[in-house]
Amino acid sequence: MSDSDGRSAPSAGELRIKAATIGEPQRVDGPIELRAYDDEWPGLYAQESVRVVDVLGDRVLRLEHVGSTSVPGLAAKPIIDMLLVVADSSAEHGYVPPMEAAGYVLRIREPDWYEHRLFKGPGANINLHVFSAGCVEIERMLRFRDHLRANDLDRELYLRTKRDLASRPWKYVQEYADAKTEVVEAIIVRAGTA
């Protein structure tokens, strides 16, 4: 389907991405870059975690290294995923201003998905995911990470899936992430029964 200018109309997924993104979504328009596991990734997380705690102090209820860069041996996009738990992620006045003053940029606001927020960092290439205490997504992310660290078969399945999907052309990284959902959910189910 195209509009009167001959451009194709945005898909529902693209509209969702644009609605959640603060500013214009960053386009990829090609395959996703995956790198072999880098032993420096845990150190980058450690540096960034110190910075976040320095900025927010006791507002940090939990801070964890998550995502593929937190799983030794797993290829990943060279972006450090971090999980920050605060009392109420929807109460942006309590943590966004000090983060922005420290150079972090709020890029994602998803009130309909667990009040998720996402910052990009001023230094290392990070995705700082923010959720409220008690959110079910926190334990899902940690269970997925821990299972991949311990289970060779599921880690290899996830790696094959990532490589296959990463080689395809994508308009936005989120489309690639969404395409992994079926495999991720199956692994989380197995992680809960292991």
C-alpha cells in the first residue's frame, strides 16, 4: 500500500517503533552487525554501572548486565544491555533529570509495555533498560540470561537464530529483535522448567 506520493505506508511495527521512540528512530537499512564475544564487555558494563550508581545513588534498586553481551561465548551486537530497576519507572521526574544532566539520553518510552524506558549512554554504547520494582520482565530477562550462560544447547540455538536473522536486511534494529521473539520465548519457558 502506498500514499499519494507513491511511498509505501508504514507498517504497524514501524508505527509502534516511532510511537515509542523519543526523536527519530535510528535506521539500519541493512543487516545487523554481530561481533564475536568480547572479553571486554563485562568491563564496559562495570564502568557504566559505576556511572549509573554515581548518578542515581540509592534510587538504583538493582542493576544487572543483561542481553547477549552478558553471556560468555555468545556473539552480539556491540551494545551493552543493562537492566536498571527503580521504584517506579513511570515517575520520570525521580530519575530522568539527573540521568540527562549526566549525559544520558532518554530514547524509548513504552508506557504500555511495563512502563519500560531506555537510555543511551554518554560513553560506552549501551542500552539502559529501566523497569519498576516487581515488574515480571525483570525476572524473565535474568532467567533468560542465566539459562543461556548455563545451557550449551539453547545458547547455540539462540546464536544460530541471531546469525540467520542478523544476515537479513532490516529497517530498524527493533524489527530484528522482534523477529527473535519466538525463539526467546521458547528458551524462557525451558529456563523456567530447568
